[in-house]
Amino acid sequence: MSSGTVFGLLLAVVLISGCVPQQTTGPAQVEKKWQAHYQLGINHLTEGQTPQAVKELLAAQALSSGNADIEHALGLAYQRKGLYDQAADQYKKSLQLEPKLTEARNNLGTVYLGKGMHDDAIDQFQQCLKDPAYSTPEKAAYNLGVAYFNKKDLDKAIEHYEKAVLIKEDYTETLYNLAYCYQEKKNYGKAIEYYKRALSTDSTFKEAYYQMGLIYEDQQEHTKAIETLKKVTDIDPDHMAARYRTGVILVRAGNVERGLDELKSVAKADPDGSYGKDAQTEINLINKSELKDFRKKLVR
């Protein structure tokens, strides 16, 4: 039933109730009401209208206590509002009512992640992976990777990200995070491989290009670094980090004039930001260096 149809039904009930005698509400009518509120709540969640979702889901909950799906949906709504404790309570209620509602268990784990309770999160995600009926195990595997990365256990993070990729090959976020883990371990070959795989699933994923640019810079492959960072700024001209790194690399590669121009543009565009300030610092250092070289020539 579409949201427009539901609104029509609710409006009709209000109009009719003012014209005809009130009838006793039976179980079938109550079920229709809570289902209508529940569906409206889900629609609002999907559309990002969280306050309206909470209102409808609470109305559904009042009409149908002990419904695991309603409790789970309320948990999602509270989590989106940043109310982690309330969200966790709702997820726990839904699991008490329906222990096999593994999606609620996964979401409970993400709440624990948000609260920095990494070991509790890991326990929930591991339980998810033990459920053979869980339809999206790649989510739990991915979240395990996040939890272990936050615990600074790169090997465990890589293990679970790779498991997520085996389940779903085109999982862009997993491919990116896996690449980043390899980059942190300085295994640049693997990192580049997975960044490219991430870009094959989303060619506009600018952060993958950016990190690749940093790798090429670290390996002193200046031409590749500049070309790769240009892809970032082609997608997002206001990506100050990429513009700043481009300026620095150009200077280090010997193209001081172009590099200085790029750094000046960053300093002008982001005067109060960290990249604008760093760019100005680089400009000052370059100017001092050029002045020093000029003085040496005068002495000779």
C-alpha cells in the first residue's frame, strides 16, 4: 500500500467518524491501524524524515505491543537521531521478542561501535555471521572489519573485509577500507589493487583517487600522483586536500612556479581552514628559500 493511499484512508476515517455513530474497534481494525502507522513510519525512515518516523512508529507500538519489527524500526529511528542508548534498548527488545531477527543484532552492534564499545560490537557481529539464514552477512563482516580497525588490529580488519568482499564483490566501502588497511601496512601494491577495484564499482569515489595519489607521492612517482589527484579535483574542484597536495608535489618535483600558483589558490580559497593555513606556510617557506638562493648568488 502506497503512502498516498494510507493518508487517504486515514483522512476518510476522520471524516466518516464525524458523520456516523462510532463503531466498536475490533482486532482486524486495530491491526489495520498499526500496520498503517508502521508503514508510514518505514516510509518516513526511507525518506530521511526521522521525527515523523518516530511519531508514526510510536503510534504503531501503542496499538501493537510486543511486535519485534516495530521495536526494530524504532531502534533505527532513534539511532538516526543519535540517541544510541534508546536505540540499543529498542534493538534488545526486538531481539527478546524475536531472537532470529539478525538485522536487529547487526544494528545493535553498530550502536556499540558508535559508543566505542568495540568488544561488545564484535560479539554481536560474530553472532550475526553464525546465522545461516542471515540474508546480508557481508554487512556483519564489514562491521567486524571496522571494529577491528578501530582496535588497531589491521590483520583482523583485513581478514573480515576480505570475507565481506568474497560475499559481495562490488561492495565499494569494503574495497576502499581494505585498500586503506593495506596502505597503512605499506603494502602499496595491494592497496592500489583494491582502490582500483573500488573505483571500478564507483568511478566518482574521489577518496579512493585521493589515497592513490598519496601512495604515488610517497613512492615519489610525481607524475602519477599529480594525474591521480587531478581526477579528484575533476570530481570535486573544492577538494582542498587534493589541491594542497598537488601544489606540494609540483614544488618538490621542481615545477615551483605551478606549485606556488596552486598553493596560493588554496590559501585564497581556504584562508581559515587547515589546508589554507598549511598552503600559506609552504608559500612562506618557498619565498624564504628563493630569497636565500638569491643572496647566495649575490655573494658569489
